[in-house]
Amino acid sequence: QVQLVESGGGLVQAGGSLRLSCAVSGWTFSSYPMAWFRQAPGKERELVAAVRWSDATIYYADSVKGRFTISRDNAKNTLYLQMNSLKPEDTAVYYCATKTGPTIATGAYNYWGQGTQVTVSS
């Protein structure tokens, strides 16, 4: 059974940093694309960052380029999202996800975590 459990969210002031973690179990962590999505109130869910380990292809949304970094710890089967220079518009529930298909920025993701709230105050 695939499980993704996010943690690390919280309340932070604008300009601050947070690191989100996604612990993965029941899944061959290094074999499939993984991603971070977010959904703000009243808005559609959007892809924030994604990675395909096989060829180290990484995608970042324009809104987070240069501020967010996606990474992993294979030994811990954990995906991370380091978020720096946070802005109030980054406020959202953040989800990690994985999929069986090869593309990272298109196509449906099959498995999702429960989400973690990030709130950035101005």
C-alpha cells in the first residue's frame, strides 16, 4: 500500500523559510516521478515542483523558481521541498504526489498525501 505523509508546514512571516517533508512507503521511491502541488483557498491545485530521478529532470513553476528546491533522501525514502523567501501568495495546502507514468509536468498523478498547511503572513 502506497503511503505519502507530508510534514513541516506551519506559519511563517514573509521572507522566511520552511522545509516540507514527504515520507514515502510502499513505493519504489527512486523509480518514479515525484512532485509537490499546492492548493490555495478558492484556487485550483497547481504543480509547484516535480522531479524524475532517472535523468534528473526537474520542473519548477515560474512562481517559485529560484526560491524553492525539490530534493530527496534515498536512505529515508523522503522527498523534500525547501522553500525560501516565502511570500503571502505561497499560502496553500501543499501535497506530495507520485505517479506511474514517466512525464513529470503533465498527466495525472496516482498517489497523494494528505497535505500540510503553509501560511505566510505579511
